[in-house]
Amino acid sequence: MAFNPPLGSTSPEVLVGNATRLDELVNGPPATVPDRAGEPLYTWRLQQQKMEDTLANFQENGGALGFGSLDELLAYTPDKANVLAVDTSTGEQYLWTGTEWVSSEYQANEKIKTLNETIKKGDASEVIFKVVDLLGWRQFYALTSGEFGTKFTRIKPDGIELSGFNLKFSEEAGFYFQNFIGQRLTIIDENGIVAPKSLRATAAGAFGTDAARLARSGIVFDGGNARIDISGPEFIKAADIIGRTKTVVDKYGNFVGGGGGMSQQDRIDILNAENLNYYSKVRSRYNTDIERLVFALTLILGSGQSLESTQEGFPALSTSVYENLGNLMLGDSPRPNSRTAANFTPVGTPELKPLKAVVQSSDGSTILTTAQISALPAGAPNEGEGAVATVNMLRALFLRQMSLLTDPSRAFVLASCGVNGRTIEALSKGASPELYNRVREAVTKIKAIADSQGKSFGIGAILFDQGQWNYNPAYGGDGTRVGWKSLFLKYYDDLVADFCAGQNPPAVFMSQTGAGYTSDTNELAIGMAQLDLVTAGGNFYGSGTTYQLPDKGGHLTSNGYRWRSQQDAKVAFRVLVLGEGWEPLHCVSAEVKGNVGLLSYAVPYPPLQWGTPYVGRTATTYADKGYRATDDNGTLPITAAEIAADTVVKLTFSRTAVGTVKIWYADKTAHNGNGCLKDSDPFLATENYVYIAGSGQYADENIPELVGKPYPLHNWAWAQVITTIAA
């Protein structure tokens, strides 16, 4: 722009002209006044008009007014509709309809709050950020060290960690693979030497070079011309090029031709390696036959007797409804309105309602109040805390595995159909009264609701706890190992045939009958039948034991029931969601030589350890850890029980064993169905042990070492009779 005189001049003409121009800008009627270069300047009136026009446009086209409080906002009356305003003290948004202020359906502050709860800045100097779910579980994270990832997949500066194995580098070990139990395969050693090109592996686990190979059955030299064979039954035998063999160490660990036998520690090491290999095969056993959690409405079906219906399980603990989980029940309780009727009539209206645990009246017809529950006498038969915690934990783990906060497209429904004090014969199809009809009606009614809503329906899992009355001959049930097993298989086949059309058969998660209900008659027949079923590689899974849990003299405390329920959920999650194989902690073989017995265990999570079971509500231990033994000469006293390796228990007897040796664990005679052996599973429950004075809980349920902490979900050894021949 050209100024004359130049810009910055202090001549009187310029000063007078500026004063005149200022008067015209402030007071004059025109919209603009030219400057000294002739360019238009906005007058005060034009600027005011533009501000008013801008505010009106702001209000009409998505702007918002701000107020310091809700009262101030509500006291203001706009002159037109569709004005947006914000209460700045809360962030709440309101819309003027033309006649009144209404809360905006979309609240930006809520969306921001949700985002802040999901993506969090690190709470420590080494954490950059983390993404969490509604329960606070970390789903993704990043650290200042450069590490980032999820629970199952982590990228670190020194390697990659996956759920099954690690790929890592260190100056001491080089570049290597390492599995979950610490076994390592070096790819590049610490000196930078790469494995020979001829090194290769097979799917069966064999690996080696053209000259020498290591396989499951032994070592092969010179391309197969000679070998050392450990395939058995001998421990070690050698073979030459034409197939001639010579046994070096026999099946008992003795050197053939003299020279002494294998040391006891060597034998323990061999057994331990075999046991680790055994459970590795178990875990990798994916079951393609069973149904998964795929339906819009998936029924989790409970069946059995009083430990399934949770007699004496008061007060209920799982009373909170987890809205994000979306779990359901038929009516006001997972159980029907009668403890014993041969039908499933819901408590309250027959509709699907949010799942929660309740305590029912002694006949089951009504829901008790908090005051009524707290007044129940000791030993009252009222049913309460049940498998609600199973379904809640399974659903929570399912959602986390799917990386979901919630899933409205699918819901789990719990129906508990068990009846207290019944043999398996009484629960089976065709009995009189036909209690089997409870399952039929529950399935029929829930499926009808699913059909009316256009949703798919199926049975996703069966929770089974029965056998107590079959152990007692006074109740007339079959108490033999073969007989009970046959009855259960018929019961399961009927369930599948009657209620599982169009779906795969559901998995059964079974608790072993034990503790005070066990019986040494017929050598723990019911418990052994159940062990047979859950180790056969079929559709039945041993989810847990009850002997270690706090109880009321047979029936569990409400914490005991919930603890057992969370154990069921853990196993169901591993089988149905992760697709893992599963067997409970149990002895797979035993050998006795002299006055020493070595027991080999299938261990879900080594190492073995001694635990302290609760007898009643008292932590109790046993010097012999729950074992007793007999041989051809009668009682075989145990002087010591030791954990000799991660998967091996060593028993020392007071004398040399003779003939057939029977080793009992968690027997009735000496231990009232209790024992001390468990594994080291690190899995923790999603719920904590709770004690509330005055709630109806017994005073000695206040166990300081448990209160306020998640239930530990170790796997306890199943009761067994193990038979072997002394060497």
C-alpha cells in the first residue's frame, strides 16, 4: 500500500487526519472508512453486527453456550430452538427444544470418560500407556524400555515372548527358542556359531544330523547302522548293523551282567521326564467333538445332588449383576421353585433375568431377605450360592480372550437342576418320580424364549456333582466302579440324545466325590469311576476336588461353593475357549522297591507341592500327607512322604514291601477323604474370599489368610487307590 506522506509520518496533517478518521470509525454511520492508503476499515457498528451474526450462526449450526452450573444453565432462556449448552462443572450437555432444556442423548464427556478408562497413561515411570477392559485387565501396553504387547504376546528388546514359547537373545546364551517349562533350543550360540545345516527335526520330536539322530526311542548312529534303544520294556538296549541286540539296563534299572543298578535319583529323573512328557501330550489334545460357546443363548446346565444345588450355601455371595457380562437365569433364581419336584417351575415370572445368586426358602418357593438369611440356624438346608460364579468367571475370561468388553450377540444362561440326596439312578431318565424332567423343562422353556427372539440355542457345558449317595449302600444305588460308570454314561447319552439335536455333545465338568462322603468300600469305587471317565480322553473333564475347601460338615460354606465354582470356570475356559486338553492331578503309575515307593503324577502345572486342606473351617495337615498303604502282610506303615521331583512323590515305608502293594490317597479310613498334594497352577479366581459378620456366615469362616484375597486355583490331587507289585 502507498502512503503519502509515508507511513510513520508525524506531520500535523497526518495527525489531524487520523483523529478525524478515528471519530468516523467510532461514531459514524458508514460500514467502512478508508485509511490513508484508501483501503476500507470496518467501523465499530459493522464489527458489532458481525459479532452478533457470528453468535447466531454458532447457536444455529452446532455451537454451544457454557454455564458454570446447572442452575445457571436452566435459568437461561434462548430466543430460538436447537441451542446447545454445557454445564461446565460436569460436562453434561443440554439442548433447548424451544420450550425446555433436555439432556442431550449423546454426551461427549461420557465418551471421553470411557476412552480414558480404556486407554490409560502409565502409572509408573516405565509405562507409556496401557489399554484395559472394563474389569481393569490389561489388554495392550507399551513401556519406555521399548517393550510392548499383550498378555500372550510380548515384544521385548531382547526377544519375543509368546504363550507357548519364547524366541530370545542374550550375550550368555546366544539366540534360542525356550518353551513354557524352560526347555531351550539354541539356534546361534554365544560365540555366533550357527547350527549345522544338516540339523533337522521331525513332527514326532526326533532331531539330529545325517550321522546321528536323537529320537523318542533312542539314539541312532552312522545313518542307522547302530543304535541305543530306550523304547522298552528294557530301559536301555544296543543294536548293531544287522539287528542283533543286547540289553544293557533291564526294566527295573539293573545293569545286565552285573555292575549294580541305576541310582534312585536317576530313576526319579527318568520318571519325572516321562511325566512331563505325558502332560505335554494331554495339554495338546484338542477335542473336536465337543460343543463350543457359539450360540446366541448358551445353556450352562447344572446336574447332581446337594453339592450341585448348593445346600447350606448361605449367605449367597455372588449377588452382584455384572451388566457387561450379560449372563442370565430363568426367573428369579438359577434353581426352580421346589427343591425336589420333578419339574422346573421358575421362581417368579418365567422370563430370562440377569444372573445373580440368591438364597431360597427351605422348600425353594421364595427368595429370602438379608434379615431372613442372617437368622438361619446352623445346618439349615437352604440352597444359596451356586454356579453363578462359574458362569460369571467363564464369561469374563471368554470376553477377554475375544478382546471384547461385552458381547450383546451372545449370552450364557445358568439352570441348576440338581436335587439333594439322590442316587444317579434317581436322577436318570425313567426313574419315579422322574427328576430327569427338571432338565427337560429347563431346556424346553429356555429354548422357547430363544425361538421367540429368533436366537440360536444350545447346551454349552454340563456341571456335574453326584456320587455321594451311591457311596452309601443304605440308599440303594450301585456303589461299584463299573456300575456307577455305566449308569453315568447312560445318563449322559440320554441328555445328548434328548436335548442336543443339531449340536455337538457338550463337555461335562465333573467334581470328584470325596471328603467326608467317600468310602473305602470297593476301593473308592465312585471316585475311581469318575477318574476313569476324566482320563479317558473323551468329553468328560475332572474340574476339581472338594476335600480341600471350607465346609459345614459335608456341604460347603458359601465361600467353599464359590471357590469350587471358580475352579470349574478355569478348567472350562481352558477346554472350551483355549482348546487345551485337560486331566486332573492324579497318579499315573507307581513302583515299589524295597521300602520305597515312587509315585508318578500327571501334573497340570508343575512342580508338585504340599498344601493344607480345610477340614470344616480349620486348616489341617497330615504327617503322611494323606497316604496309607497295604501289602500282602497287611498295613504297610509310611514313615515319610516327600516330593522327590516336579512330578514324583516318594514314600518311605517302615519295612520292605511284599507282594501286591496298594497305596491309598485321600482315603476314608485314615484321612476322612482328605490329602495334602496339589500343583503350582498360578491361575487366580476373579472373585475374592468374603467374610461379613452378621450375614449368616459362621464366625470361624473368618479365616485371616483367605479374607479379601482371590481364591487360589491350584489343582489338588484326586483320591485314588494305586496298585503295584513290589520288586
